[in-house]
Amino acid sequence: MLGGGKHAARKLKRAQILLAADRGRRDEEIARTVSVSLSTVGRTKRRFVEGNLERALSEEPRPGAERKLTGKEEALLVATACAKPPTGRKRWTLTLLAPASSGMVRARNRSSSTSRSQSEMLRSRASR
């Protein structure tokens, strides 16, 4: 059922909540034994009743900022960062990568504050 990671751990906790609820446990007891908040127990049970098992176990979409780069643009940026750096440089820096990615972002009429988003994206790629 689960492969590991944060999403899998959340899914497992939701499954534990539903199993305990099915056994007739009180919400407070479920929250304590599964180590989640009382609102998480209530929300998981509500999603099961209103939807189905899959809806209760799955993640709801989370709000957040719109992506600055498309999948293709992100792949291009990662490929550039993994390629040999320019002559005279030992490694790529965000300053060296910025012109390429900010051009992509500007071409789509978005903010050109890409240095931070580049850094976050590259860090998330490196941690995989």
C-alpha cells in the first residue's frame, strides 16, 4: 500500500484513523493513539462519509503559489545545472543560471524573481 515518505506516512495515519473508528474508538482516543489532532480525525472521517475510501486516504490539493517554471523549463534548468559550467568556473551558481530561467519566466509574463524559485527547485531535485 505504501512506498515511504511524507505522503505515505499521512496515508497510513488516515488508514489507522479509519480502522480505529470502525472498531468504535472515540475520536479523542484515536487522535492520541495515532498522534494526530482531533480535527484530523474528524476531517478524515468526514471525507470517508462524503466520498469514499480513496478520498479519505488521499491528499487534498494544497493552496500555494503558482509554479514559475513549467515541467519542460524545469528540466532544461536542471539539465543546464548538471552540465559542465562555463569556462573559467568550477560550478554553476544561481547568478549564472538566472539569465536562462528568468528569460523563460518573462516570456510567459510572470515575475522575474526567479533566483529564489531556482534555488528551491534545485534543492528539491538534489534531495530526491
